[in-house]
Amino acid sequence: MSVRHVLAAPAAPHASVHSLAADAYDLTSGRLVGTSAALVALAGMVVGGLALARSAGRVGSGNGGKGAVVALVAGLIGVVVGVVNLAVADGGPGTGNGVIGGVVAVVLGVLAVVLGRLALVRGRRTGRTARGRDYAGASE
């Protein structure tokens, strides 16, 4: 048995283990799904914040109802896709499975749903009108 054969043997299992983890800058499908879900949830959070400000009378003239619904839908999409991404992930953070993106999507999605719900409740409670009509449909 030569020295070269003995030194080369431990390197082979190490190389196969290294190929399982993705490099830091590789865009894998798991990372793409996790990041996309986080961006959708972030957009829902922004729209929910704007709808909440509109329902409070700080911005615009409407009641923020459409923005609140958009925030609810985007938040729910972010939460569902984030949870599914976390459920199918093989490893932890740094493996290229989008675990961090999935966690961020779940957190931002929950916040978007909360902001959208608050905007809906506040818009209905304050009775602000949208385009000159109240909620019963009668003109002012």
C-alpha cells in the first residue's frame, strides 16, 4: 500500500459530503421559492401598512378596504408558501433549501395578515366613506 493511496482515501468521502451543501451564492430552487414568498409577504406588509394609514385618515380619502384585502391575501400566500418550503427542506440554514427565506416569509406574512385585518376593522368601525358613499350604499 502506497502513501498516496492512504492519504487519498479520506478525501473521497469528504468531497461527497461537500457536494450536498450549496455554495453561499448559488441560487437554488429552494432559495428562490423562499425569497419569492418573503417578497410577496413583504409587499403585503407594506400594502397593509398603507391601508391601515388610509383607514385612520392619515393618507388618501378612501377607507383602505381594497389594500386591506390585498394585504390579507399576500400575507396568507407568504405564510402558506413559507410553511411548505420549510416542510420540504432537507437541512437547516445554509444548505440551499431556502430555510431562512421560509422563516422570513412566515413572519412577514403573519404581520401582513394582522395589518390587513386591523385596516379592515378600523375602516368599518370609523365609518369613513369611499367615493362619496357610505357602507349601506346611500349617497351622502
